[in-house]
Amino acid sequence: MTSIRFSKMHGIGNDYVYIDADAEPVRDPAALARAVCDRHTAIGGDGVILVARPSDGCAADARMRIFNADGSEAQMCGNGLRCVAKFVIDRGMSSANPLRIETGRGVLLVRWWCGADGLVSEAEVEMGEPMLSASQMGVRWPGVTGEQRLVGIRFDAPMWRDAIAAHGSRTGSIVDTDLAWWSASQTEPTATLVSMGNPHIVFWCSDLDGVPLERVGAAIEHHDHFPQRINVHFAAVVARDHLRMRTWERGSGITLACGTGASAVLVAGALEGRCARAADIDLPGGRLRIEWDAADRPVRMRGPATHAFDGIWGSVVEPCRGR
């Protein structure tokens, strides 16, 4: 096995394996992601992020590619992008501030700040303008045409039952369509869809902990309405400038944080009149600051970037053999 040097980093618990793809060429990143992201038998992580020189002709300082834990390639990851900035600056690959990072969403600006140790500790990402039409998100919603927005659209008890039952039939699992959680958590019978370069659906409720996210997140991710699958979020309003949320991430499952998801939640809340255009958002892994000045302006996300450890994947010590 060829050894690959990596860094493990996270943005408020949204953790990825980072690889300098120029120094450590990866032939099959999808297979690598599936191998290294297992939390019991390998490094563990929500995915793999490859950092490399930008594509020819692209006016950027670096490029990132994201592969989820299941091997699927994602277009964007806000928490991952902050850590890419830390990876690039701390390694001396660039000193630009803001950095211009090539992503599946285009070239995005990342401003960064160093801590007392002289290393990047925090970053702010210009996430781009939210995309709101059905055609931009690639969804198939009955009765909704290409340019229509899906804001506060009906998603009631029968739709929940159908989604959960359909997922169970596809996976061959035992289906439990009991919706006691739906009324107990006071999940509202509506949803809003937002794309931040990747698609998100946002539900609002009063009791986040009362939502069986592992069951309902998987069902909605694979719903027939979403041929490209979708990220699923449940959010609660604490105050006009303070929200809470939980995330089921497409291709990774339950994650401690999701930067594009937090951006989508803020946009959804602002569009529905639930919150201000700037708010602190608490996720299980920590807090992000999200701002969206106006409908034609990019969303900004600010939060920490943390280095956990470095290692070498595939460097295997000869095992001891029994006598």
C-alpha cells in the first residue's frame, strides 16, 4: 500500500482528512474516502478533502475537492473551507488574505486570523449567494416549476409517513412510520429548500433533541423529490439573532456541524421572517456566525478552524505473529 501523509482537522467538529494532493497524488479519492473515514477501523471523519494548485486558468490560490464518507463528491463544505485556509496558510502554500479558493461552487474568498501561536485559528468564508429555484437545486417537487422557490412549502404528516415508508422499502429495513416524535417535537408542517452550492432542506421545530434524526434524515436524503439527494436540517429559533440546529449530511449522516447547512438555515429563517439576516447559530459541535446582508449578496460564515493531528495512512508496521 502506498503511504499518504495527511492532516486531521475540523471546524466545530465537522472533521475531514486533509491531503496535499500535489505532494501526495491520490489515484482513487472516492475509494480512499470510504477506507479512511470509518471511525472504528481507520482514521475516522466526515470525508476527505484534497488541497492542490488551482486548475489551469483559474484565478485562485488553491483548489479543494471534497469526498464524503461514502465516496460521493460534494460541491462545497463551509467548515472544510475554513480548514483549507488554515492548511494553506500554516504550510506556507500562500500568504494571501483573503485567500481565493477554487471549489465546486466557484472561487470563494476566505479571510483568516491567527491565534497567539501564529497559526490560523479562525476564518470567514464568503459562501456565495444562495440559490433558491427548483431548477437550481435539481429537485422534483410536484406542482413546482423550474424558477419557483420552495419557501415554507407544505411537508405534513402524510408526506413524512410516505418518505419514511419509501426509504424502508428501498433499503429492505423494518419500517416504523409512527410520528409521535413529529407532534412531540412540534415540527412544523412546512419546509424551505436552499442551495449553497449543495442542496439543503430546512425544517423548523421546538424540540431538536426529540427528532429521530438518524431515521428521518436518511429517509429525506433519499426521497424521490431529490435525485441528487439532499442535506437535511432541523432548526429552532432561540431569538431573532440566535438559532439552534441539527444536521443530517448527504453522504455522511449525522454530523456535528455543517457550514453550508448553517448558511441555508439562516437564509431560510430570513426568508420566512423567523430571524434577522445576521445570527449566531449553535450546532452540536459549536457556534458559527452567519450573515446575509441582502438578497443579492453572498452569505458570510465565520468560525474556528482546528488542527487535530498529522499522520501517515498506509504506513503499516509488520504485525507480530504468534508462535
